[in-house]
Amino acid sequence: MFHDGRGAPQDYKEALKWFRLAAAQSNTAAQVDLRVMYQEGQGVPLDYKEALRWYGLAAEQGSVSAPFKIAYIYGKGQGVPQE
């Protein structure tokens, strides 16, 4: 809700706090949401390597979309050698 400004003012810092808490409890949706924040620089410095790390964690836990997004990051060369 803080990320999208639904029912509360948009606040990326607050969203980041809650996503991190959920991600620490192995919530794959929160891990993917953290990737978005790092890949797009929402409330944090743009950091493709950190985005890739969160996608990797989500993929290890069975996220269906994470492997595709990892391939996208490598295909675009975002913080990694383009392959």
C-alpha cells in the first residue's frame, strides 16, 4: 500500500521496510517487489546487482517469474555482462 500509494501516502522508504521484513520471512512476492525497487531506483539507489540478488532468492524458493526476469537482466546487461 505504501509502494503504490493505495490507502496511504506513497512512501518508498516505508514500503522498503515492510518488503524487507516480509522477504526475510521467505515471502517471494516481497523479494520480487524488492527487486523492482532496486531495479528502478524507488526509494533506494539504482542497483541492478541487488535486484538480481533478490530475484535469485525468489527463484530459489520457486517463484515462476523470477528466472525469466533474471534472463531479462542478463539480456539487457543491467549490472552484469550482457549475454
